[in-house]
Amino acid sequence: LTMGVGGSETLQYKIANGTAIDVDWVSSDESVVTVSDGRITAVGAGTAGVYCRTYKESIYAECVVTVLSAPTGITFEDDEIIVREGENVKVAAQLVPKSAYGSVSYEIVCDGEKNAEIDGDMLTGIISGTAKLIATVRSEANGEVFSAQCTVKVVPGPVTVAFTSNRVSIALNETVDLKPCAYDARGNVVEDA
């Protein structure tokens, strides 16, 4: 189990023969994780074992818990992400420190026309233009929220490809070169596609 400093989880146990008996919960390192009635709380970075054992028998189970430090910030590697219309790009904001634990959420803010969208960590270019990508993480340790932003530049990309002519008539043994043409989402010709 991996969690961040300040996080908590409840562990459950099940005795193989189904007999309900009292158990004792123990942490191998209370500077990393504490436990009370199966409720574990991450208190410091490190790794510890959490044990559930019976009072009368030598039956026990162990859960290894890795606690990562809480984030103190979030950042993007680049100030700008360039994506073509119709292209999907996976984005990844970096937590500070890099070994921190946290769930990052993303949001797109467009000026006017919706030119990009985000689903989880997958960015999709829709129409040429710019937008802001905002990444946010909340620290489980103290509830503090950190955010970072970068510019998303959506550039024309081939959305459809068609031949420049719908119909070609050729004589026997004649050769004709067919030239494809790429069009963006607005129907404009995309050069060098």
C-alpha cells in the first residue's frame, strides 16, 4: 500500500475459517505509520509493516505500507505544450519533491472557442489557438493546494486527407500522379502535413 504523509486508510482482516476473534494491530515503525483498530495513518516518509494478529493463536497478516512525502509544489517541465488539431498528447506535471505522493488533476481554460480538452491526463487539440492547462494537487498532510499552469498551443494538423481531384480519366498505358491534400478542422489546407 502506498500513501502520502497525512493520508489514512482502513485495513480489514478475514480469518480463513470465518471465526470472529479479537485481533491486535501493530506498526513496525510508528514514525512512519500508526494503526488503531485497523485504521492506519501515514505520519512520516518511509516503509513500515502493519500487522494484524490474533491474541490466542499465532495467526497474523502483514501489510507493507510505503509512505511518501507530502507535495510542497507542482510544476510543468515546459512553459508551453504544442499539440496538433486532432492529436492526443499525454501530459504530466511533476510534484515537488519528485518523490512526493499526490493525485494530480488537470483543467483546460480556453479564451473563447474551445480549442483543446483534457480527459484525465490526455490532452486533445481541437481547433488552432491557445489555452491554459492548469495542474492541481492537494497535500493530504495539511490540505494545502498547489497548482501550476502552462500554455497549450494547438496548431493546424491534418484532420482529413483527400485527393485534389475526385475523378481522373486516363488513357491506356498513361500514368497520372495523384496528389493527396491534408485539411485541418476548419477545412483549410495544411502545408507540409
